[in-house]
Amino acid sequence: MARRSNNDNEAIANVLRVLPAKWLIGLLIAVVVYFFLQPRLNQWFGWNLPSLAAMAGNEPPAKATKQTSQPKAAPAPKPAPASKAAPSTDPPATPSSPPRSGTSPRTPSGSKPADDETKYRILKPVGKDRYESPAGLIYAPGSEEGHRLAHIARHLEDQPDRPGSHGVFDGDMASFLVAIDDAYKRARGHNKGTKSRVEDGMTIYEAPFDQAIGYLGGTEGARKKNPKLKKMRLVVRDRNLITAFPIQ
């Protein structure tokens, strides 16, 4: 609103001069009451009543300011209670299956064979580290290798650097045990071609086979180009096998 000019003020003064005294007093009382109540009325009711100074043109009327209500922040979600771990549905771990017997692995020379390697589906346990073959031969601890089975296992592989000859059985341990039992039974029965003799309390058996069961190894065998062998020698003390290997 533009400020009032001096002419406007003089016009108002002239009007006030002609008003009756009682009206003038009432007007003054109303002005005083308005002066004190105007800010409170604006505060209480949110009105925008102009002040006396504004109405007199001495200051611009206050612009209405709308209070923009700020949206209340949404309350933070409560953390979900920790759920108990569900029991696992995976099946319990089971030990791996034992290796299938049959063609048994060869026992390294100089080591004692494990129980599952000494049975070979042929031998049965008859005591601590003692096993019996179907023909009645006993395989027990002994020899430099620690067990007779470990000793005869050395004849499943060639030893090219070994001085002299080294009879090598051409097969695995299971078939070697079967061939030993066969030679033992035939030699004890004095079958044709078999031989037996006793030396230092041990019986030495020899038995031929219809086909080659191995070859000659060692340095002598290498010199002779590893000829095939069709005979086996067994050394037995009572029923305890001492050694067995193919011979010429």
C-alpha cells in the first residue's frame, strides 16, 4: 500500500474535528484496544490484521506467511527379531565306501600290508596279523619287510638293478596267492613234474605250470632279455610260507 499524502492526513484531521466528543473518545478507545489486541489476535487465530502503523501508511502491511507443514519423518522400522537358524535338510555326511576288492593294489616293498590289503578275498585272519589260505598256508609277520605278504609282493615287480636273477610274477597279488596255493597242493601231492626237499628245517617245493606265470628279472634277466618262466618255487616252514617266486 502506498503511503498516505499530507492531504489525506489533513482530511482525516478535519473529519475528527467535526465528530462529536463522545464518538471521538469511543474511537480512541477502540484504537487503543485494537493496538493491544491486534498482535494477539493474529497469534491466536492465525489472522493477518494490519497494525495501526500499517493502516496509517507508516509501514507496509505484513505479508501473510503460510507455514508449510513439514512432513513428519516416518519412524524407523524396528529391526526384525533374529530368527533361529532352520535345521539343515542336508543328509549327514557318510564315510566314503571302502575300495572294492578284487584286483588288489600291490604292496610297496619294505612296508607291512594293511588288513584290507592282505585278505584279497582269499585269505582269512587266524590271529593277529596272521592269515590262512584255502590250501592251509599261513602268512605271518617276518622277513626284512615285516610281513611275509610284503615280502612276496616284491616279486610282483622287476628290480632291474638287483644283481643276479629276480623272478617276477606276471599278475596281481590275488592271482599270485591262488598260484601259490595251486603249486603247494600239487607239490605236496607229488604230482608229475613237482619236486620237494628239506633244508635247514624248511621244505622247498617246486611245481611247473602249463603256461608262463612270469618272467626273469634283475640284471641276469635283463641280460637274457627277460625270458618267460613256467615254474614256481615255494619255501615253507611247517605251514608258514617263507617265500615264493617264479624260477627257470
